[in-house]
Amino acid sequence: MPNERVERNEPILKECPYCKRAYPTSGFTKTKSVFFPDGYLSVCNNCIDSSLRKNEYSWKAVDKMCQLVDIPFVPYFWEDTKRGNPRNPFAIYAALYYGKEND
Ligand SMILES: [Zn+2]
């Protein structure tokens, strides 16, 4: 089993296919989905946020995004996260969720 606690020290830039900008991996949402073998979504957090914002953060849109990241959509937890984090609430939701799981 790979040790998930091993973190690479060198900064790795990853390019988002939508905005064509390169970000360190912290600009991407972590996922355990098998569709993203490097452990991060291919689309950057900013693009995810603007896509969800276009949908006015509808539960349907957020739920779809949760399926992509392979985390459950918990409406009350989402609403709480969104209220407390007007910027990139989805990235924070996903990070909090994985944080919870690791406790
Ligand atoms: Zn992007």
C-alpha cells in the first residue's frame, strides 16, 4: 500500500485545461477518485468555482461536482461551508471532507 503521508517537497505546477494556467497542486482539489491518478482534479479550483457560481451553487451542480471528486454531498455541511467561505467554497468543502475522513 502506498503511504499517503509522503508529500513531495518540490513544487509541482499543474496546468488547468480550461483556463490554461499553471498552478501549484494547492490550486486543485484533492480527490481519491480513480479517474485522477495524481490525486487532484484536472480542473483548477478557480474554474470549478466559476462554473458552480454560474449555476448559483445549486445543490444539483454541487452534487455533480462531489461525484467527480468522489465525496458525498451533504447539503447542510455544504451550506455551512459556503456561508463561511464565500471564495472557493467547493474546494474548502472537499478539503474539509477529506480532512474529516483522515481523523
Ligand atoms: Zn482553471
